[in-house]
Amino acid sequence: MFRIIDVKNDTPEPAKHDPYVALRYPEFRAFVAMRFLFTFGYQIQAVIIGWFIYHLTKDPLSLGLIGLAEAIPSISIALYGGYVADKSDKKVLLKWILAAMFICSGALLYVTMPSLVNDWGQKNIILIIYVIIFCSGIARGFLAPTVFSLMGQIIKKEHYPNSSTWNSTSWMIASIIGPAIGGFIYAYAGVTATFAVVLAFIASSILCLLFITNKPPQFVPKESIMKSLAEGIRFVFNSRMLVGALSLDLFSVFFGGAIALIPVIASEVLHVGAEQFGMLRAAPALGAVLTMILMARYPPMNKPWRNLLLAVTGFGLSIICFGLSTNFYLSLFFLFFEGAFDSVSVIIRSTIVQLLTPDEMRGRVSAVNSMFIGSSNEIGAFESGLTAKLMGTVPAVVFGGTMTLFVVTITYLKTKRLVPLNLKQINPH
């Protein structure tokens, strides 16, 4: 059973059931603004790169390769990134990470200029884009554990559930607006203007760090890096609920990566353009953010394992219905609920990780978490692209949703004893 540790903070104690308690911390507001601005720009970039490459290749596998190009370095460097995050000043490290992402986005702006594509050839440009995405994947391997560790030093531990909700909500709101606006800018102003917007938002996110004080490390290595990394891995795998939640999310997202195929569905099944594509891409995030706002007042932590299994079941069913839909508005509807169910999983998982992780191990534990979750979307995108090439787009989406339901069933049969328990009844050790 975890302990609530009081952290010294000059912020007055808010009302006990205040759903806005985390937002009363000035540094947390700056942190949320940073997360929102960066995510906004990064989501625009992800959407536009997918649309741009599919426009050049007309090959769904090329969309999967985008995710793979980012996931491989991100997974490979994640554990070391967590180690570095634990022993570094979180604010300073995050500043350098965001600066690296800014440089990668600037490089994408340059190589996607229409004149350069004509001069260098489509195949060469696509290869260069994959290389740039690979480099951004390296930076991303450091990003997740650093952000996770920084938030843990900003806010009291008893307010982690509320901060996790608002942190995830800011991410989802940016994910709603980003793809939609990105689609409009791309349609009316072209790819170069769209990447200029991306750069502006990433630069603004860096400026938000000026309102956060330096966060010195709470971990000083006294043993080899391999022993330090092994300590974080052991902690995760000794927690029944933590490893179960990460595994469930990993395999369900791996098989349910239908989002990566939205460009194909939009073009070949629904026969819509860039604007409608942006709406489809934003629909899951809209469902997620509305659900997260509701969960700020009614958190799903009374019986977290039961709620997690139900949410992932709904996630899988929504994907199957989306794959079978041939109507644009029905597709929006099903994607909306896919995001709504997924958000429940995000809140439960992020709350568990924040509450059960010791301060001195946040970077390393978050690195393990990001290896499970942070790259499951990219690897799932590759799986979706590959299965779409082998069996067709619609069968691939339906197959993914069906496999998600299969994963939930197996997980339920193996973890029945966790279903009736609340969070405080589950021993992390």
C-alpha cells in the first residue's frame, strides 16, 4: 500500500475535493502550458507528415514506417533517458530536448518545400524525412521521463491524481485542435506554412520553461548505470497492477493502431479531402478531452482494474465499428468514442505510475513506462500499415479491434483477483 508523502510547498492547501487543485500551482500552470504548446505543434507535424508521405507514395506501409522510424530510437534510448532524467536538473534537460525537437521540425520544413521535392526527387525526400524522424525519436526517448520527473517536483503527491487528469487533458485538447488546424493550414497554405506554425508552437513551449524554477536531481548515482537501470525495471515488474496496466495498454494499442490508417480510410473509403481528414484525426482527441474533463470531478479510481478492462473493451469495439463504417459522420462518431474509452485508460495508468513511484526513481520508471506505452502507438502504426498492405485497409482495422478484445479477455482471465480491488488495496510490491 502506498504512502502519501507531504512535500514542502508554500501554496495554500485548497479544498479537499477541489477538481482544480492542481491548477492552483503557478508552476504547474506553466508546465501545462508548455505541454499544450509543444503537443499542439507536434500533433500538427505528425498529421501533416502522414498525409504528405501518403500523398507521395499511396502506400499504407509508408505510414507504418513513419511510426517505426520514431519508435526504434525512442525505445532504444528510453532507459538511458530515464537514468539521465533522474540525475539531471529537469528544467535544463527539458530545455535541450525541446530545442532538439525544434531543430528536427525545422529540418522537416526545409526538406518538404515543393521546390526541393522536385529537385531531389520523391524517393530521396522520403528517405531524408525518415532519417529526421529517427533523430526526433532519439530526443523523444529523453522527453517522456524528463516531463514525468519534472511534474513530480512541481506538485504535492496527494494531488497527483488531479494533476494527471489536467496534464492528460491539456495533451488531448492540443491533440484536438492541432490536427484540425493542421489540416486546414495544409489545405489552404501548403506544407511549408504548416511547418512554420509547428516551429512557432515548439518555440513558445520552450519559453514557458522560464516560469519554472530549476529542479535539481533527487538521485545521485552510487552504483553503475546498469545497476541503476535494473533497479527501475525491478520496481515496475514487482508491482502487479503497474505491470498489468502497462502490458494491457501495450498489446491493445499495438493491435488497435487504427489511427495510423486514417489517411487511407479518408482517401479510399470515405473519399474526403484534407479538411475532413483533419476532423477525423481530431475526433478521438475530442472524445478523450471531454471524458477527461468529466473525470476531473468523477475520477475512475474507485475500482481501477475493473474500469481499465471495461475501457479497453470499449476501445476495441469502437475500432471495429470504425473499420466497418463507410459514412463520414459515423466514422467521426466511432473515433470519438475510441478516444473517450482510451482516455480512461490513460488517466488510470498515469495516476498509478505517479502515485506508486518513489521520487528518486521517476525518470527510470517513466522510461520503462514509455517503452511500453510511448512507443506502442508507433509500433502499432507499423503493425496496422503492414496488415493493411497484406489484407487490405478495412480488414486490417477490424482485425486490430478484434485482437484488442482478445487481449482484454486473456488479461481478465489472468487478473480476476484485481477486479474488485480499489487502488489502496493493491500492494505495489
